[in-house]
Amino acid sequence: MTDPNGTAAEVTPPTEAPTPESPTPEQISAYRARGRILPLWGIAACILFSLLVPVWYVFWGAAQDEAFTLVIIGILPSLLAIPFHILGSKRPQKRALWYTLSILLNTVGTSHCMTAYYAFLGVRPSATPLLAGALVSMGLYLLLALLMHLWPHRYPLLTGIVALLTVALMVVSIVFWVKNDNKVFFSFVFFNLLWSLISVCALLAACSDEIAPAQRFASFASFGILMGVAVIVLVILACAAGDCDCDCSDGCDCGDCSLGDKKKGRAARKRRTVR
């Protein structure tokens, strides 16, 4: 093209607007940051669960008839966490502090609900096997952080893959939880995998919302795991207290009898059947 003076005019190539398939460098950086923050919170919570559950068991002198009370005690911190979560959105200057307090309170409450189940079993948990049980979830968090660092723009696909893997591991942990005598280990594996699944969903939501801080979604996830564990433990306690026909997660039929008595009864029935 030429201008009115006959000289060639410089043609500026049109700039292409970013598409969903090609996010901007700022978006990629934000995805990577969220892919680090949420897994780090997840790993920290797994470690805290492992350390707090034995502490609460000893502190409360947990007994089988106090399991329901421990669940109620566990739900109370979530009520205290709600104002801090709200302050995180209302007071952006100190939102990291408010969201951290919310997550910590929910972590304390979740560990109480887990302790209620072990009080129901009548088994005192120790930190070492619990930490071993949490390694599966921590490995998933590390895998998720690595994938988000390498391919941050593929976060919907990556979170979907990790979520499906987590669900598959949850199914395996349930099978071993029901069939194996080591109820403490496999139940703790399941609880932590549930936490991983909720965190993966929170990461997907965090990457889809570029305005809200990542800590806000971590706080939401902490409410989710507390409610999830509380509901599961309450169902187990209600099933054990009632006269239903299902199998409790302590490995015996529902009813007010010990695991040892049930095993003896089953062994006796088998002997009678053989004769």
C-alpha cells in the first residue's frame, strides 16, 4: 500500500487474540502457581491428620461410647472457621491469614472425626502407620503438582486424570478396609484419598476462576473433607448402633457385640457347617 505522497506505508500485522487453546503467559503462570499452592496445602493437611489423630485419641481418652461425641466436637471447629473464611474475601489485605486459620480449624475438626472412628474400633492409632497411609495421597499431590508444572494449560485434562486415579485407589482402599483386619491403616488411606479427590476438584475450580485467590479454594476444600469424613463416620456409628443387616466397617455384622465375639461366632458356624 502507498500513502498520498506515493511512499510505501508500513503494514502492521493484526494481533491474534488469545484463545482458550492458547492461554497467555500470565494465565500459564497463574495455573502453575495454583498447581503448587493447593497440592502443598493438601500434603500439609495429610501430615497434620497423621500427627493429630493419635494426640486426640490420647487427649480425650477415647472410648467406644464417646465416638459420637468426638464427631460433634470435630464439627464445632468448622463453625468457628466460617467467619475466618468470610473475612478472607472481605479483608483482602490479610486474606492469607484468614484462609489459613480456616483451613487449620477444619483440619483439627477433620482429625477429630477420624479419631471418632478409631475410638469406635477401640484401637489406639500411632503416627507412624498413619503417615505411611498418607503417603499414597501425598504421592498423588506430587504427581498433580508435576503435571501442572509441565502442562499447566491442560489443567482440565490433568485434574480429570488424577481424579479418576484417585477414585480407583479409593475403591481399592475400601475393599481392603472391609476385608482386611488392619482397619486403622486402610481407613486412613481412604480418608486421605477423599481429601485428595476434593482438593483436585478445588484445583479445577481455582484454575477456572482467575480472580479468586487459590487459598479460598483450599479453604472450601477443607470444609468439604470435614463434612465428608463426619458423614461417613456418623453412618458407620449409626449402622453399628442399629439392628441392620449390612456389614459394618469393623468387619462384623451390625449389632452391639465385639469383633472377637463375631469372629468366634462365624468360626463356630463354619465348623457346624463342615460337620
